[in-house]
Amino acid sequence: MIPVSLNALIFIYLALMLGLIFSAWLVSTWSRRSRKRQAFRHLIRCSMCAFEFEDAAQTPLAVCPRCAALNERRRASQL
């Protein structure tokens, strides 16, 4: 057997648990950002009436369902 003190065992246990919690936090943050990016992928805000609508078509101009204005597709800005 390998002789290990009680202090070293407690330290190893705490380090492993903190590493596990940190890795779970990283995975959840990454997946949340990915889902958020997918949700806003086709969201467009009208430049005339500020109405937000979803348009999954791949045309360069999207027509606003409220005011019928043509809107260019832009990447959503992230703050």
C-alpha cells in the first residue's frame, strides 16, 4: 500500500470535486450559448417598425409581416 496522510486524501478529494464542478459549469455554459445562438439564428428586427420576427428563408431580403418593409439580413450583435 501507498502511505497517504489524511490531509493529502482530503486535499485530493476536494480538488477532484472542484474540478468536476468546474467542468460541469463549463459544459453547461457552452451548451447554453450554443442553444441561444441557434434560437436567434433566424430572428430579424424590422428597421422601420422595430418588430422582431423569424424568417428561415435564405433570401437576402426579408419582408416584415407587420409593415411589409424589406429588411437586410445582418448578424446579431453580441454585447
